[in-house]
Amino acid sequence: MPSQKMLEALKTALEHEKHAMEMYRRMAQQAEDAETRLLMEQIAREEEGHYNQLSKRLKALRLLG
């Protein structure tokens, strides 16, 4: 059974990943050149992947609890 502390840590990590993803998307929209825009979009997708992985782990832990 997962501890409440572990669940809270995952929730916090999810929030950080969400904010990072949003930040990089904003930076991509504001980029003045294509190279920077593409880089920011790539990083945003990576952050989205992190978010999805953590979300799956949190869901799995909740099912165990």
C-alpha cells in the first residue's frame, strides 16, 4: 500500500511537469526563430511524456491502495 507521502510527492511532481510543459509551450509560441521554436516544442513534448509517466504511476498506486 502506497504511503500518503509518496502519493503527495507524485502529485507535486505532476504539477511541476505540467507547469514546465506549459512554460515551454509558451516559449515556443514566443520564439522569434524556427530553431528555437522547434527546440521549445521538443522540450515541451518531453515534459508531457514525463507528466504521462507520472500520471500512470500515480493511477497504479491508487489502484493498489
